[in-house]
Amino acid sequence: MIEKDMTLIEHIGELRKRLTILVVFFVLALIISFFLAQPLIQYLQYTEEAKNLTLNAFKITDPLKIFMQVTMILALIITSPLIMYQFWAFISPGLLDKERRATLSYIPFSVLLFLGGIAFAYLILFPYVIGFMLSISDNMDIQETIGINEYFQFLFQITLPFGLIFQLPVVMLFLTRLGIITPMLMTKYRKYSYLGLVIIAAFITPPDIVSHMIVTLPLIILYEFSVLIAKVGYRKFLKAEQQQAIKEQQESLPPK
């Protein structure tokens, strides 16, 4: 591959081009999300976890606030594959041909992991957390008056972080494929990583050991899976580096 060294002005122009594309498609996604937001909100209001709750609007702007937040989140999810592609397209001139093809293939897996993280949090963690909170109220003979804004904020707080956390295997594979980190480094600092995961789990779960374990164990499994994935990516990185060195050595030889 013949690489072209880009000047700072060319880099800025390329970045502006990528951002312009994202803005245009994000606006289109907002228009689509505008029609999807209300059916989704109504569906979430009558799921198993929420159907027995009376959701109240304590401010006249609460329904509009929820509607706009759901619209924005849907638009971001819709455009997320394009966001990742534009990021890849911006950095791809600095990659080898094999690295470009390999890293491009990560985008579908990243989207699936993001959706999988949200599904895990919503289907497994969220029902347990809601039940736990309501059981505390019942035990203390407290009648809860739940605001729709607070309910959806709590829902977003539980689910969206998991979409990001589930990106860990793809991020680790990407970084090891570029040689930025190594699986040996991940293994060396495993105990510190575990500590970080325990702290993250403590922030996004209620203060009971069961819900904490429900979150911590999948995060640890995800980290170990990331280490395995990183080993595959690192082997491919070393192989690509070796092939590139051989190629450069052959090109440096005088023609016969």
C-alpha cells in the first residue's frame, strides 16, 4: 500500500468531511426517531416491570423531556454504525491493508455487542432492580409516587452503560491489532481491572450483594473474553508486522 502523508490542513478537511456526513445522517435519524419514540415510550410503560406502576408527571415539561431524550437515544443507536465507520475511515489511511480490512469487520460485532449489552441490562438486571426497590418500599410500608421522568432516567442509567461496557472485547481487539496494548499487559494488570469492574458495578446497582454479583460476574467474564480475543488480535498483529518487514526488506534489495 502506498501511503500519502497528509498535512494538518488535509487532516482538518478530512475530519470536517466526516463530521458533515455524520450531522446529515443524524438529522435524518432524528426524523425517523421522532415517529418511533412515542410507540417505544408507550411500550415501556406497559411492560411487566412498569404495568403495575402509576407513572406521574410532576412537571408539565416531563413528557416532552422524555420524548426528546428517547428520540435522541434512538437516533444515536441508528447512526452508531455510521459513527464507527466514519471513525474507521478517518484513521484507516494510517493502517496497513490487512489492518484496514480486519478493523472494518469489527463494526457489525460492535453494534451487536452494544445491543446485547442493552438487552442484558433490560431483560435481566432491570426487572430485578425494580423488584428489589419496590420490595423495600413494601417492607417499610411506604407508598411510592413515581415520576415518569425519574422512571425513565433510572431505566437509561441501568441499560445504556451496559451497551458501552459490552464494547470491551471489540475495543481490546482493535487496540491489540494496532499494537497499542498487549494481552500480556491485560493479564499483568488483571487484579486492578477486576477492582475497576467491581467499582463500576457498585455505581450502577442497588446496595445489595445479589444485584452486585449479577453485574460483576458478567463484567469479569467479559474481561476474560476480551483477553482471549486480544491474544488472537495480537498474534495477527505480530504476523502482519513480520510480513511487512519481509516486504520492506525485499523492496530494499537492488533489482537483479
